[in-house]
Amino acid sequence: MSDHEKIVILTGAGLSAESGLSTFRDAGGLWAQHRIEDVATPDAFAKDPALVLDFYNKRRAQAAAAHPNAAHYALADLQQNHPGEVILITQNVDDLLEKAGAQPIHMHGALASALCFHCKNRWTFTGDMHQTTPCPACGRQTVRPDIVWFGEMPYSMDDILTHLETCTLFASIGTSGRVYPAAGFAQLAQDIGAQTIELNMEATSPQFHARRIGPATDTLPKWVSDLLQR
Ligand code: BV8
């Protein structure tokens, strides 16, 4: 059994790619179909709320119909069976980790959640969201996707920084490492002496101590069984 007291894991779109959910930067990915500034910023929502709501309604329907893959189940297994602490941080807004039995921190929000931009109420949301959708707390039609857009502060940053400052192993899974502050987590962990490993389809940066290259559904089950010494 690995003697890592605390493992912190950051995941990105590559984790859910084999469940049929588009990544962002890969060929034909989300950002090939839409400009970030048209769908994923507060200004975009102010300028054309119908376009932004439609973008997230489509993604919410896709995610609801998707199933976890072997990589999601492997991370749930590690979180449930590793003697040390395992903190899962995801940039993903789908709920495939939860469907696999894991408990992640959604630093960029979640498709299955709504936010009232008047009273800040947040609640579980399924189906399509419209400009007329009322907030169940204040009753106003001031609802938006509970997603962290560019220029907005990610969720749970204080907890995340505390975990990064106390981990012994940091793993980066299926992320291109292009979006901050998530892209800076590996360096933060390395600075406090943690071992760092990348599991991805491609090597995204030379900074990691180790890497396992390949589809997440191949690399994750092997990596987890090595950590659990099965
Ligand atoms: C903020 C929700 C201010 C929306 C998202 C410093 C330097 C430069 C810029 C900045 C900086 N600090 C801040 C910025 C600005 C900006 C930023 O980083 N811009 C980038 C573009 C340069 N950051 C922000 O705006 C952040 N907010 O800074 O607020 C602030 C700060 C402090 C205090 C107060 C205020 C907020 C960013 C969050 C935006 N929202 N998501 C939505 O989902 O619609 S970001 C979104 O894009 C994702 O959540 C994720 O974070 C990112 C996508 O990246 P990945 O998940 O990595 O996906 P990608 O497609 O790129 O890569 C997939 C990888 O998987 C590839 O490597 C591929 O090889 C691999 N792969 C593919 N298939 C597989 C696989 N791997 C394994 N198996 C496979 N099968």
C-alpha cells in the first residue's frame, strides 16, 4: 500500500472524453465550435443570455445522458480504499465522478446546479434553463448556470490551497494546463516537496516528476492498482 498520507488529484476534460463529452482544445472540441468570449464570460451572458443558456442546456443534456468510464471508477476506488487522504479537484462541470461514487470539489462549478445572480442562492438543477426560470428562494427571474466563467473567482480556493500545501503526492489527469489558477497547482505542490505525476494523452509540461501517457481508461486503473498495490 503506497505510504502517501495525502494525495491531491486535479482532473480536466480528458477524464470525461471517453464518456463522449467533448474536451475544449482537442480537434472539434468545444472551443472549436464556440468562442470563449461568446459563451463563457459574464459579459457574454449580459450581451446574449439566450445563446449562453442554450450552450449550457445542450451540455447539461449531454452530461445527463453520459456514463462514467473506467477512469472515473478508478478514482472513486482510490478515494474509498486508500488509507491516506485523497482529495479530488475537478475543473469539469459534469457529474460523472459523483455517478462513479467519488466526491470531487467542483472548482469551476457544475452543470447540474443553478445560481441566482440576485440573492446568490445555489440549487440542484436538471433540464433546460430559461431567462424566465424563477429562483426558488427569492422568486426573481435572475437565474444563471452555476458555472465559473473566465474572469470569475473559482470555488473553494481556500480549501484547495490548503490541500495543495499539505499533500505528499499531486496528480494531474486529462488537463492541458492552460487555464489558471488550476494550471499553477502542480508548481505549488512541487514547491512544498510533493511528488508530482501527470496522466494524459500527451506530455503537457516537463515539470512533473513522472508521467503516464495514454487514454485515461487505460492509465488510471493501472495507476490506482499500483497505489493500492493490488
Ligand atoms: C480568474 C467552466 C480572476 C466553463 C472554465 C494567469 C495567466 C494567464 C491568464 C490568467 C491568469 N490568471 C487568470 C487568467 C485568466 C483565465 C485564464 O487562465 N485564461 C487562459 C485561457 C489563459 N483564468 C480565469 O479567468 C479564471 N478566473 O482568474 O478570476 C480572479 C483570480 C483570483 C481572484 C479573483 C478573480 C477562471 C477560469 C475558469 C473558467 N471556466 N470552465 C465551462 O466549462 O464552460 S475553464 C475550462 O477550460 C475547464 O474548466 C478547464 O479549466 C479548461 C479546459 O481545460 P482542460 O480541462 O484541460 O481541457 P483541454 O481540452 O484544454 O485539455 C484536455 C486534455 O486532456 C489535453 O491535454 C488532452 O491531451 C487530454 N486528453 C484528451 N483525451 C484524453 C486525454 N487525456 C487522457 N485520456 C483521454 N482519453
